Amino acid sequence: MKEKEFINIIKNTLNSKYIGDDCAYLKELGIVVTQDSLVEDVHFKMDFTTPYQLGYKSVMVNISDICASGAKPLYLTIALSLPQYINSDFVKQFYQGAKKACNGVEIVGGDITGSDKIFISITAIGSSKNRTISSRSSAKAGYKIILSGNHGSSAAGLRQLINGEKNGKFVNAHLMPVARIEFSKNLAENINEAYAMMDTSDGLMDALSTIAKESNVLMSIDFDKIPFDKDLKNFNDYTDLILYGGEDYELIAAVPENFAQGYIIGDVLSGQGVEIKYDNKKVLYTSNDIENKLFNHFKENS
């Protein structure tokens, strides 16, 4: 089984109209809600991160989901499950990092329990007031595809951490990501038409493929227009880092041309899948092609 298959089973079992996007949009309440979990040795290793960095990133990835919806991040609750060896200094540093990431967002509660490994679960709430909320199913032929910033840096940082490097811009990109609050705000407050937006936490190609599938369109991309740090070219597989490396937490959106901002990397066309142009050659990728190259939390059971 794979993660997306589990999600589809849950969605179909509950017959829910809310499940499918980064956030559930509760229109009658004027809010969006999201929840994200981080598990030790699956999403992070304590050999690679400090408690401060872990608290910071745990909060920032949830704020990023709120930004992906177009809503304004407002509140968080944090649930921690901690092993016996964890001390009060860990908890203090974790929440110092979490507070630093908040930048106006307020932590309003949570829970603490015991466990065999560190488990973090955060619920985030955002306001939809005076904003147009996005949906993965709202990309339309004729729209432009836009990005908020560089891709591949976080994956390169993880590679360096695994290889024993502890510092540098790529390592920092992996451990201390920044949610694109202003990009989201500028788009959601000004657009008045349906649009699609996601963060690229699971990889740029994953986001492209998901929007293509949910909107039943072809996402046509010019690789040369994707922004990335030029030092990535020091990695032999830098194109894979850019396309498939996750945890950059940038935003990708499909919007009408007059609302395009940031980096314009391609066009939404009639069709299905993701098309990448390399050196004047176009390669079409199906959702299965992309899924086979992405990180899968349930790989051992698939």
C-alpha cells in the first residue's frame, strides 16, 4: 500500500468533500484546518537536528500548508509524544524554535504523552477572510504555472547531512525552511477566480502531478525556468534533486495569466500528466512515472 492509496480509502470511506487538499476549507466557519505529523527516524533524525531546529521546522511545515490554501495562518496546537530519556531542556529548546517559526501565529494548546520515539503532531488553523482559497482541482487550460522560489536545496542539504556535513546553505535550507506567507497573501488577496496551489513539501514533480491529476490537465514545464541555486550543479543528479527532492516548502500555483507572480515556469494545457521541456525536447511523465520516484513512507509495505 502507498500513502496516497490510504488517503483515497479514507476519503471514499468517509465520503468527505473536505479531504484532498493541503487544508480542509470550512467555509461556514471562515477557516481552513490542517494537521501534519513528524515521526523520528521517518521524517527526521536527532543526529541531524537540534531540538530548536526540530521545533522550528515542525511549526513551519504546518504554516506552509495554510499558505498553500491561500488562508492567513493564525493558530497552532502541538502534540508531543516523547521517550523517557527526553529532558526539560529538550522541551524548552523545541518550543523556543517553535515560537521563532510562528512569527505572529499563536500556539494555543496541545498535548504531551509518552512513546518509544519522538512523535510530533501539529494542527494549524487559518482564516479565509478577504481571501480566495485554492483547490488542487482548479487548474484550467490557459493558466500560467508559477513558483515562489528555489527547488532542490533541501534535498541537497539532506544529502550533505547523511554524508556527515553539518553546516552550509543547503543544510540550513533543509533544517530551517521558510513558509511563503507573502507569496500566498499577495495571490489570495488579489485573485478573484478559481486557482490551484500546493506547497512542494513532497517534491516539485509530486505537486505538478497532483494538480494535473485533480484538475485533469497537462502541466507543461520549461526546466530552464525552474529557479534553483546554481551550486546544485556540483551534484551529478542535480536535476533529480530539483524535480523530485522534497521539503523545499515553496509554493506552486496555476493561475490566470494576469495574476502570475514570482517565477513563471510553464503553462496549463489540455491533456493529462506532466510535460517537461529539456534542451528543446519534451518528455511526458504519467502519474505512475512520478510516483515511482517519490519518497514513500510505506515503501516497506508496498
